[in-house]
Amino acid sequence: MVAEWSDKISAFWYGGIDVKNGQSVELIAWKGSHHIMVYPVHEHPQPPSKFLQYHKRIETLEDFQDAIDNNKEYMATYLSLERI
């Protein structure tokens, strides 16, 4: 896996295939956060569909890789608010 770091936005990024379902995804984590946001490419521009929770802060590319490999996965659900 080749992840990238962006100084401009202080975030880690990886684009690849979700091994659980075979779909293309983008994984993004802000430096210092404990989670990775999972964006399925076919759902763009929707918000993340999953979050990967990591046990420590993600500060380096090595932390980002470890967080991808060793995490707790949470499915995101969103409410649809309608104007009355």
C-alpha cells in the first residue's frame, strides 16, 4: 500500500480497494485524529459510509497504515431532515 501525506491539509490519504467488498474507496485521516473516514468512490459526493477507529493518535504514515490494518469498524448512518 502506498499512502500519501498532504502538508497543505495535514491529512493522510489512500485510494484503493476495500478487501471486504471489492469496492473502490478513499481513506482519509486528519493528523492527530483517532479515526479514518472511508469514502466509497461510487457514493461520491456523499459523507463517509464507515469510520475506522484506532487506539492511538494517527501522527505518521506508519500509524496510518497500522490504523488501516488494526481498527474497530463502524458503519455510518445519517438522518434525512426534511423541511416542514
